[in-house]
Amino acid sequence: MNYECLVRNARDTQLCGLVLPDRVALGSTNGTVALEQSRTAGGHKVVDANRRTSNRIIDVPASTFDAWVARLGVDLAQVTFVKIDVQGSEVEVLRGADTVLSRPHIVWQIEVDPALLRVRRAAPQDLFAIMQRHFTHFIDLGRNATGDRARRIADLGEALGYLNASPGSHTDLLLCNLETSASSHR
């Protein structure tokens, strides 16, 4: 249902060729993963293969982001924006995206949800470490954010401390490279 909706929306908004719908789970490995289907759009999530407690779990093809981009022949020089909202699997997706992450002109939007990260056996610090290696600045899009919205990546942990203060808190970040030298990330 989600896939058909995405294809229809890409076609209806004349974004074919800019939006690339595919039936694949992006992560840190190639193969297959267990996907728990949700009754609502956007609630599907990758689960541990041994957590087959529901009849809504199916095996789906999996690919690293880098392998997927290569398979489709995407010209990364033409990519300017990537959005990741994968229900706590953000660390896994980024671990499979070294080539895409190495392109400093691409702006990323990534969801940060500490509770969902923990379900996938990752900590917010794991996600922050990857972000700090690849970006120089971020903008917190969360309505509960405090302080300056646009900040240097070195301030990430401190700026997102509010997420730990209330259970269920999450935000989206825009991440970018505003400096020309990779050595100036901090």
C-alpha cells in the first residue's frame, strides 16, 4: 500500500526521476531483513529476525544505501537532499552510506528518536558519532528545541539533551556541510 501510494504521488506531482520508489529496506548489509508491517502508513519497521512474534512480519530485500545508489545508476552529483525516517534504523542506514555521506553538497534530513533507536539496539550517541564525522552543522526542526536552531555539529549532544528529558520525544535534523574543508567539522 505505501509503495503504490509513493509511486502514485511521484507520478501525480511530476516527480518521476526525482523520487525513486523501490521495494527495498536500506541498511548496513545486503540480503534480506524482517519487516513488521503496520496497520498505518509510516509505521512499518525492520525488526530483529528472531522477533517473529507477529503474523505481520515479512522478509524483504535489503541493500546498503551505497549499493542501492550504484544499482540504480544515481549520479550523486545531481543529488542535493536525502531524507531518512526509518523508525529507529537510522544508524544502520548511515553505516551503509559512506559513499553518499562523502558528498558534502548533499543536505540530509534525519529523524532522531531515542526510544526507537534503543529498540534497534543503538544509542543516540551512535547516531551522533556518525553525524559528527560527516557534517559540520545541523538545524533542529523540533518544536521543543531550545537555543539556536542552526548550530555547529560539535554541539549536537548538548543541543538534543532535551530529547532525554521526556519519554517519546523525537525531532528531525537537517544536516549539512557549510565549510569547505573536511578537517574543519569540529
